[in-house]
Amino acid sequence: MTARLDRWRARSEYVVMPLGALLVSAALFSVFLWALGKSPADFFALIWRGGFGTWFSIQNALLRAAPLILTALCVALPARLGLVIIGGEGALVIGGLACAVISLPIAGVWPAWAVLLVMAVTAALAGGAWIGMVGALRTFRGVNETIAGLLLVYIAVALLNFSVEGPFRDPASQNKPSTFPLPAEAMIGPIPGMEVHWGLIAGVVLAAAYYVLIDHTTVGFAARVTGGNIRAAKAQGLPVGRLVVGFSMLAGAAAGLAGFFEVAAIHGRANASLAAGYGFTGILVAFLARHNPLAILPVALLFGGIAASGGLIQRRLGLPDATVLLMQGVIFVTLLASETLYGRIPFFRPADERSAAR
């Protein structure tokens, strides 16, 4: 009975701590709103109304949650090997650009389903290669994966701008340089009965698949051993290098697919709108979900709802749309600070450790 209670306490820490970080963030942001002369109660009521208050709001939240799920998986999967890769934004941009470019010679010529299939595979491969490059640099050259991933984001955005302003620019896109638009028949429609595209279903399926891979396969077990102690993993003869590169590629493929859905279901072409920050918000989602692929789903919905409420907050409270981004920053800082408390709060420790400490 005591052992079962100890396990329950240990597991509850991974739920209580993120929730506590959210509450502390809300309190800190309330102080900021008071300083601006705004009502925190009105602010959070508008977040609820704009993100979850009506069916329209919920669909809006789900629409924004779809890319967040995929980019969060880009962070969560390598994290199980002890890697902090925050280059999901770059993989999303490269995936979106690659699928838009590959569609140019075949859109309107091939059947729509074949065009979409080629675009999706190309986006996943491009995103996988982009983040796989981070894993390869880490494995073979010892380059810090966090720095490499972040710098590759800037390169990806620069490559996007070069492509849409140069060789792949549609001359008709005067004010916002873009690639040529996809024909209507090559666009992805919404899920029947909803206004949300199929990227949401892809995100849920991929999250479930990654959960099974990590927690219920031999390869996933080897990855977790590597993440726990890389020296022990090498001593056991595990292929650490291949695991790092392979999981990095799988992670990048998820973010690349997010770029595909942004192009084929939202924008209809590649342009600067691809770099909307979903990759950076995905970092926050992954950390708040403790890198658990299944926990990413509700957390992504929460942040999708917060993002969906930005316009309503701007209209009703007169606050800029960036207010939501500022609140996300407060959450991220609070979340990082809470990481230092894991294992230090007596309530979550086993009974024998609490008794020894008295």
C-alpha cells in the first residue's frame, strides 16, 4: 500500500508542477494587467470566451492547435534522448516551402490526391532532413543541438524569403511575395462537419504513434536508456548515434508536416506567413506536457485557445495582439523556474525519504 502511494505521489508531481506553473504565471500576468489598468478577470474571461466559449471558438482553437501538436512533437521526441532541439519553426518553414515548390510542376497535371501525397511526403522528408541535420551535427561533430537548431531557424526563414522573392515568386504577388498558388482542387478541405483541416487528425495520430514508439517498443526503450545515461547506453552497445539522428529525423518530419498543412489547407502557397511562430510555441507546449506525446494534445488545445482569443482581447480591452505572446513568455519563464523544484518538495518524495529527513 505504501509503495503504491509513493508511486502515486511521484507521478502526481508531473501533473501538479505544470499546473502550479500555470497558476503562478496567471498571478504574475494579473499584476502586469493591473499595472496597465486592465481587469485580470475580464482578460481571462475573454480568453475563455474567445478560445472555448462557443463552438466557433473551439473550432478556432482546434485550428491553431493542429500545428502546435506537430511542432511540439518535434521537441518532445528528441527530448526523450536528452536532446533539447528547438528548431521546429525552421522545419515547419522548410517543409512548407518544399511542398509548395514540388507542387509547381505537378499541380493541375497530376490527380489532386497524388499531388497532395507527394507534397506531404516531400514536406515530411524536408523537415526530417532539416532536424536530422541537427542530430547529425550533435552526433558526429559535437555541436550543441540547441544552438544548431535555433540557428537553422534563421537559415530556414532566410531561404524562404530568398525563394519567394526570387526563383519561385509568383509575379502576381506584389505586396506579399509568394510562390504560385495551388489550384483549388489540390487544396485540403476541412474535416466533415467542422471548419478544422485534417492536420488536427494527423497530429493526433502522430502523437499516438510516437507515444507507442517511445513507450512500447524496443527502439523506444533504447532511446529512453540513452536519454537517461548516454555513457551507460554506449557501454551496453546501443547505437546511440543512429538513435539520435533517427529520432531527430522523425521529430523534424512532424514539423515538416505542419508546414504542409499550413500550405495545403490554410495559405494555398508558401510565403512569409509560414513563419508565424508555431514552432516556438510548440517548445512551450512540449515542455508543459513534460515531453509526453499524449499530454501534448490537451496542452496544444489550451494554447490554441489562448491564441484564438487574441483578436477578441484586442477589440474588447484595447490591448495589442502581442499580449498573448507576452503571456506565453511569462508561462515559459515560470515553467523553466519550476523545473528546479522537481524532487525537492517533500510531499512528492517516498515515505522513507520523508521520514529520514525529519
